[in-house]
Amino acid sequence: MDRLEDSLKLVEETIERMRSVIGGLRPPVLEDYGLGVALRWYTERFSERTGVVTLLREEEFSSRLPLAVETTLFRIVQEVLTNVAKHAQARQVDIILERMDGLIQLSISDDGVGFDPKALRQVKKQPGWGLITIEERAKALGGHISVESMPGRGTRVMIQMPC
């Protein structure tokens, strides 16, 4: 009987973990309340998990962005913050989201160790998969990305896309 109870408990824990992973991919808060609330929710969780102070400054939009744009921007923030946690050794990340002249602008800056983008390309012959994924997501919606970084100076990722 103990084995059956243990098995049932394991199944319940596995289901809960899967729900958490799926929710992280496109959390209900994004669909229900929009990008601003979803980013606040995610950055708070990121800060709690990593100890990296995350400051979010967002413009309050008069109307919601299309769900595809909100989802793409949310996933880009997730990917950039994952890179920060893995590589940057940052103490702080600043995220700015604003709408200007028919464009959405997203800027994510950290105070981490930075890197030499040219050296990264020479070593790997292409940027890391995270940067490729971010660039492809932005391009799919007519946007573009730029990355500024320098060893010892942190990194800034900027995304612009039509809204």
C-alpha cells in the first residue's frame, strides 16, 4: 500500500511541476491582465529566485497590445533574464517598456560582467542560441534587436517592434 501511495504522490508532484512549467511558458496572468502585470509577476519571481534586483519601468498603455506581441515580448524578457542569471553575474537588471511613434521599445540592461560580441561570434561562428531565439522572435513580428556589451560594463538588449 505504501508503494501505491508513494506512486500517487509522485504523479501529483509531477503534474504540479508540469503545470508550473507550462504556466511559465505563457502564464494565464499574461492573457488575463496583459503584459505589464505579467512582467511585474515574472520579474518579482526572478528576483526572489536569483537575488538579482530587477527594476521594471513600463509605460501604461491606453489599450492592450495584440496577444502575439505581448507573448513575444514576455518570452524575450524570459530569455534575456535567463541569460543574465546564467552568465552575467549581475546585481541589478533594469527593464524599460514604452510605446513610441507606433513602435514598442523594450530595453533590458544589466550591470554584469558583459562580453565582447565580436569575440563571441568568432569563437562560435554565431551568437548563442538565446540571442538567436530572441532575434527570431522579434523578426517574426517585424521587429529588430540590438545588443550592446563590453567586458566589465554589463549588457543592454534593445528590441523595437511595430504595435
